[in-house]
Amino acid sequence: MGKFALVLLDFQVGILNRVDPTRLSQCLGRLSAAAGAARATKHPVIYVTSEFRAGHPEILAHNFSFGRVQAAGGFVSGDASVAVHPDVAPQEGDIAVVKRRVSAFVGSDFDVVLRGLQVDTLVLAGVATSGAVLSTVRQAADLDFKLTVLEDLCLDLDEELHKVLVEKVFTRQATVMSSEQWIKEVSKE
């Protein structure tokens, strides 16, 4: 597998509060197990979150997605909405990256962190499948990272879109598997 990092995208309170509680609970339990497996094998766990400065100077009002965030005044540094969900909060030794756009690579130091750690493989989980996960998969593939997407650790409000992405789109650039399969694989290291 090479040197991998488990990358957890946007598991933030302000995003997760829109997800069905039952689906969320199941996902967070599996996510906690996957993060534990990565830590047990001494691989980095990287939390990538979205947040903006007060007043949202990073956002142009006409940006279709982020313009609404700006208008609502959301996801400002220090606000409860940007906190990682307490059930899967970072532990000592985990790495935090703040991004200012959808992809983990845009408006962040994510690439610098990965190069510093000599990571060549990204294992991705995140919210939303059609947002942060899709954007990060596409850019990481263009940057020549090997990719694994943990399909049951990705959530999207549109379940049909999630299914199309993990079954038809991501498979063109990544290995797609369940967290259970991945934990078995990584635990053999």
C-alpha cells in the first residue's frame, strides 16, 4: 500500500447535523474503528475541515456554493459548526488541516503536509461524497496519489448520487472498499 494517510474530510458538527441520525451514528462508529486501525499501525490520521475568517474574506459573493455560506455567516473559525464531531475528534498525534474550498488541496497546506510525511497513498472518508470527497479524489488523482475510498465512511444527502459516485466514478481513479475490508487489510501490516 505504500505510506498512506487516513484522510477524514469535513466530519464537522455544522455539516453532520444535516445527516440522518441513524446513518450518522453507524458511520461514526465505523470511522472511529478505521482511525484506530490507522493509529495502531502508526499511519497518520489527517482531519481536513472547512472554515473561514470572520467576514468571509476568502469568498466572493457570486461563488455558487460558498456565497450561501457567506450570506448565512457560517463556518467561521472558532464557531461550534467547524468543530469535528466529538465522537471522532482528533487524538494526540493526529494532524489538522484547514481548507477554504471544497477540495482538501485548495486553500490549505494539505499537499505540503503530505509531502513532509512522504505519503503516496490517500485513504479517504468524508462528507459529502459529492463535495469534498469527489473534489479531493479528482485532484489527488491528478497529483499522482494512489487512492482508496472507504465507501461506507462517505456520506451524502443524496444517497443515489453517493451510490453512482462510489460504484461508477471513483472506481476510475481509486480502489473503493468498505471500512471493514480496509481495517482487515491494514491490520495485517
